[in-house]
Amino acid sequence: MRLILTVCILAVFTTACAKNPHQATYPWSYQQKMQSADHWEKLAGKVVGQQVRPFFQENVQNKDDSILGVYIKDIDKSSFGTAFQTYLASGLFNNSIPVAETPDNAFTLEWSVQKVLHNSERKDPGQPFGFIGVAVGIVSTIFTTPDEYYKGSKVPHTELLVTVKLRIGNIVYSRKTETLYINDEDTANYWVLPEDNASPTLASVFKGSVICREPKDLDQAYSYNAEGILQLDNVIEDGRCAIATDTHPVTILDDSNSYYIIRSDEKPYYTYVTPRSSLGG
């Protein structure tokens, strides 16, 4: 009895002294993975059905009667963007919705793609245990087609946030974002700006250049703390940025005024951001 009491007291003190909460993941769920043009067509069909069709085939009060069709903006010159535009136009025609050649007297349908890279190795935990797990497994087998990582193998490093907006001028009437997996090797299929706005596709990142996971990490790397110390060493220590140890070939995926989004041309084809001064032909 004394031993049990001692153990209980120690347990209480251990709990009271604990400062850091345990890690917890989100509830088990599916996330779709795009890896074929057929999947692009399905996404286009979803956009037409959920975001556009209600304005033309249902009694939507905030739709102006002067709006006669939909203009599809074609700024995205990637393989996905070109095919997506075609699938959207076909989907509109199939629903008897006119496709406009100019934005005059029409909704403008546009999209943007944000690529998200996770450098760490991640594994799908698999379906829940017990009776619930068995039930979920049966339902998923009947109604869905899980990909290979459903059974606990590696999850892709790359995700896409595809945001589609339906607008007139500065007024947005519909806005939805889809979060999707893609194969890491297929990153270059998505979101390429027109030639007159884009940088050269192929380049090299110089030895000694700073590369970071995300733009916010790059911004912090070149900022100073309250003591006037550059934060670069801290973000490198945290694993959010690194220094290139050699000159590497890369593909430029996108650019801004101060940095490039680049993809390594060597396996495992990771995506990074780097200052514009880091690249050369």
C-alpha cells in the first residue's frame, strides 16, 4: 500500500512539473493527390460546378443581369495552367455557360498556385485502430481509391494550394482553395508566368549562396534583432536556411522583386527560395 501511495505522489509531482505539452496530430483524413491530366479535368469540373454554375443556373441575388458569360484569365503558362484553361472552357460550355473573349460584361475566372515544400520525411500513420479503423477501411475501399502512401509509406514532400476566384473588377464573388499532394518530380508542371514577366528558366545557384525553405525564412535571415545582430546564423541553426556548399544547377519556378523560387535539378528535387543575387546563367 505504501508503494502504491509513493508511486501516486511521484506521478502527481511529475505531472505538476511538466512544462511542455505532448505532440498531437490532426484527426485521420484523406488529402487528394494530383498526378494526371484527368485529375486536372476533375478539379476544373469542381470549380465550374461549385463556383460558377450557381450564378447562371440558380437564383443568385448579387449577380448583375448585365453579366452574360465568363472570361478565363490565362496568366498561368504552365502545363497545368494551359490544360486547366481548356478544361474550364469545356466545363462551362457543357453547362451552357458562355465563355467570353474579353472581361467586359463577364465574370473573370482566375487562379493562383502556391507550392509548399516539406523537407522532412513524413509518413502516413495509416487508418485508425479497432472497430472504427475496420469500418473506415471498408468504406474507403468501396468509395475511394487511396494512393500507395495510404498504407504507411512515404508521403510526398510537395503540396499545392490552388486558389480559384470569380470576380468582376475588384469585387470577388467566389473564392475557394484546394490543398493537394503532387509528386515531387512534377513541381515544374505548375504555375509558370508569361514569358515577358518570367526570368530565364535554367540557372545555377552559386557556392556560398543562402537558400531557405520559404520567403519568410529568407526575410528573417537578413533581418537584425534588438541587439543589431544579423539573424542568419539563427535560421541556419534552426534548419530553415542553409549555405550552398557548391554551385548547383536549378530551375527557376517563379520570381519576385527580391528573391527567386527555385527547384534543384538534382535529386530529391527540393524547392527553395534564394536572393536574386545568388543565381547566374
